[in-house]
Amino acid sequence: IPVENIRNFSIIAHVDHGKSTLADRLLEMTGAIMKNSGRSQVLDRLQVERERGITVKAQTASLNYTLNNHNYLLNLIDTPGHVDFSTEVSRSLAACQGVILLVDANQGVQAQTVANFYMAFGKELVIIPVLNKIDLKNADPEKVSGQLRTLFDISENDILKVSAKLGTGVEDVLKAVVDRLPPPPVNRETPFRALLFDSWYDRYQGAVVVVYVTDGSVKIGDEIVAMHSGKNYEIKSTGLLRPHEEPTNKLVAGQVGYLTCNMRSTKEAHIGDTLHHRNQSVTMLPDFKPANPMVFAGVYPMDQSQHVVLRSAIEKLVLNDSAVTVATDSSPALGQGWRLGFLGLLHMEVFNQRLEQEYDTQAVITAPSVTYKARIFGEKNVKRYGGSEITITNPAHFPDPCIVTEFLEPMVMGTIITPDTYLGPILSLCMERRGTQQSSTNIDNHHVIMHILLPLNEIVVDFHDHLKSISSGYASFDYEEYGFVPSRLVKLNILLNGIAVEELSMVVHASKASGVGRRVCLKLKEIIPRQMIEIAIQAAVGGKIVARETLKAYRKDVTAKLYGGDVTRRMKLLNRQAEGKKSMKLVANIRLPRETFIDVLKR
Ligand code: GTP
């Protein structure tokens, strides 16, 4: 297919605005999948994605489309919709010349719509604004068009209106992609060059990498070099994604497709890498900013006999998710485990869920923590820590405040869009989370967009849930990194019967230590099952106890309420109780349900 007839595009949208539904319609209309095949949302491959209705991993599909007797190849590059995965959005856009900016005509512009728009705008991509869900009774395309004009200077005439669910207006979207987007700026005469922008792990083929070919062509048997590592490979297969792998003899400039070349793991497939033929010198394509892990948590096997199984499960999952960082770790109570770094809390939850679903393992996950920094003084201390500024990814390694001149914590710039009726409660929530408002602008008669500087640690757990609940689901939130600032940080220790449980310790702002301490003690009292002994639950900063609760002793006899002698029933109940105990972790001689370590943080 000639380059002039190729279009590379992506659909970007706030969560639930209908991206997957629109992608399904586009696939159906171009014959890539059968209509009503009952396999809705084809691009959402993973079970977690289906269950949670969110797209985690970007996927790609090449579509054949005929318009006015011309055949076109449209490469649809799917992108995840959640803030945690915004680097995946960015990398997918590097292969595109344009985007469909999809906005729910009922909900209107949301925080991620704004973030997505600026990401595409900054890359000088053609933006096709599309209002979705016009079939809904409450859809207000007029109002939402006004928001697009106010915020992004988008003209009413350029806006398409569709119902992805019913298929109304979707044909016009395909036409607009052909008419408004330029063909990819590629060259088939120059030596082969391709941008590697995604990969996944296949048990038989190793890493399958998704590439956008910008120059020349590549075929099976070719010797190539991955510029980042300088390693050589031989091409084993090439093909298009329709959306399932369809082998081809070669890939030519302008195409988006996959190739395999015996890369052992996705770690070798560096996202943003440039591939080229051996013995050809080419300039490197622009690389991506690497995704920084923002949230760290310890992961431990329920008991050490499962260590090997859990290790192999984590290794396999990491093969498919190169954004997760892994380091080995050990803890007195939980034994040998790992400290994993995630892009955000959702990323962490999704990883955990996959661990359980795909590998049938149960793991203990400790309270998540963000990364802090500390400036330390004294030659001896600097030597001991290997530098005057240290990074703390685990509260257990929090340095003695006596040797620290300054602690620093990471901040984010948050964007909130909300109906103005909820402004009061939202501002209180932000203040309670140590946020400071930077700006506030009306986007129509009833909606406001605000920018708020917030400490990452205050939003990492349940900020989003809270925001949703105080605004009846109407406010939306997105954030970007804003660097580190000096902060008064302390380590809050949690003691059970006088023994500090390192795995429950956390770093908090000094002003919040006693409040958080009280909340955590209460929460622990609620979630730790009563046991044979009385348990004192305490929170302390340094040597000072800031909160205390007592959990009374109690023996849970599940059969007490059974009179008579139905033995089988009694056995069943006792077995169930034993099962329940198995999923407990013995810490400081106290049985803790494994959810304790993360539930303790939720408010
Ligand atoms: P993420 O993958 O999480 O970003 O979500 P998404 O943007 O892909 O949204 P999805 O396609 O899953 O749609 C979200 C919900 O909106 C689903 O329940 C859809 O059935 C519904 N939906 C999508 N398009 C339309 C539409 O045109 N009309 C109506 N009434 N509902 C729609």
C-alpha cells in the first residue's frame, strides 16, 4: 500500500468515555472483526481489563478501509485511559499523526481529557474532536462543544457527534481520519529504521515487539541492531496486528506491526528504542522519558514455602510490564520478599490482581509508600549512605532525623474539573490533604477547572475515591509530577503489644502524625480479628506514643451456636475456620489478615 494511503491514529479519552466501544465499532466496520461476534471490546485483552473495564496495556490494530474506491491502511493504536499509565499514552502517540479526542456528550470535558489534549497538542498532532454517547437522553452536545471552544479553541464545525454504542456517525470518524490526517512522514528509500513502542512476552517467541517503521523495510532473516543496547538480532517473523497477529513477508515504512527476533524478555525491548539494519548507520529516533515508579510496596509470600512460586510469578508478570521495578527485600516478620515500584496505586492493584488471577498465588502486600529524599550531614554518615542526598523507597530505611538537614517529598500538579456546586467540599478535601490552589477558571456556566499543588503521598491511596464520593461522581482528577520540595517528615511506627511492626510503619508529615496514628490504631482494631490474648495497638513517633487502642481477647468458637451433633456440619465450619487462618500472617505472635497491610491506609 502506498504511503499516501496510510494513516496512523489513536483514540484518547477520559475513562469510560467510550474508547473501547468506538474501537470495536471501527474494527467491525472495517471487517477486522465480525459484527455482534459477542466479543465486545476486543482490544482489552487481559482479564483484569475486562473485569475493571479499564485498558491497561496499549494494543494496536491495522484496519483496511475503502473510501471513494481508494484502499487505505488505518493503524489504530490503542491507549490506556488512566492517569497511572500516561507514559503509555505518550509512547503510543509517537507513532501517530493524529488523534480522535473522544468526549462523553453527557459528562463533558474531564480532567484526563485536558491532559490528553495537551499531550497530543504538544506533539503537534491533528486532533479530531468527537462527542460520544449522543444517544443518551441527557447528552448535551451543545454545552460540551462550548467547553471544547473555551478550553482548547476548537471550532464547532470540526466536532463530530457519534454514538459508538449504536454506530451512529462512526463512518464519519473513519472519513475524518482519512481526510484530516496526513500520511506518515516516512521514507521507503532510506535504510531501515523503526521505532519500538510496545512489547509483550510470548512463551514461544520471546518478546514480541510492536514497531512503527519510519524508513526502508525489514524482512525475515534480516540482521538488525537495537540501538539502546547495541545488541544484534535476526528477524524471525514480521506481521500486522488485525488485532491478532497476521504474519507478512516484510514490514515497510509507514506500517505499524510486530516483529520477533529472539529477544528473551521485554527488558531487552527498550520502549522508545530505534531498530536498524546491521552495518548501516542511522540517527536515533527521539527516545521517551522513562516511566518513573511513584509508589513502592513490599510483596511477600504467605509463607516461605511459596517463595519460589511467587518469584517466578513476579518474574513472568514483569516480563509483560516493564514499568514495574523489582528489588529483593526482607523483613523480620514477613521473611524474604521483594520491593516493587509502580507508576501509581491503580497500577499496583492491577499488578496484584494479575498475580492472583494468572498465577494462582497469594501474596502479602505492604502499605504503599512514595519515594522521599533526605539530605544528610556528617562525613561518616555521607559515607555510610553513599551520598549526601539519599532516596528512601521504604519507610523501614528512614534515616535517623538527627543526621538529616532536610527531608524532601514529591509533589504533583493536580487538575480537577467539577460542577461549581461541589467547590466547597473539594477545596476542603484538598486543604486537608495539604494542597494549595494555584488557579481556577470557569469552563462554562456551571463547571470549573482548578489546578492544585498536592503532596503525592496525600493522594496515593484514596484521594480519588473521596473526590468522587463528595462530588457524587461528577468531579474528575488527573495529575502530573512536580518534583520534590522540602517537608517536615517523620516516621510513624505501629506497635503491637510493644513490638514495632516495620511492615506497618509509614512516613507522614509531622502535622499529621497523631491524626494518622489515631486513625491507623482504630482501623487496626477493626480489622485484626480478636485473638486468645489482649492486644495493645500503639502508634509512636520516635519514643513518643501518639495513639493507643486495645483489642480485647476472645476465642472465636464457630461451633458454639450449633446444638445437637451434626458432625459433618461441624467439621465443615471448623475447616472453614482453618482455611481462614491459613490466609493470616503471624506477626509479633499475632495473626493478621493479609489485607491488613493495605486496608490500614484506607480512610
Ligand atoms: P477505558 O478503557 O477505561 O478508558 O474506558 P473506555 O473509554 O474504553 O470506555 P468503554 O468503551 O468501556 O465505555 C464505557 C461505557 O460507556 C460502557 O458501559 C459502554 O457501553 C458505554 N458507552 C460507550 N459508548 C456509548 C454510546 O455511544 N452510548 C451509550 N449510551 N453508551 C456508550
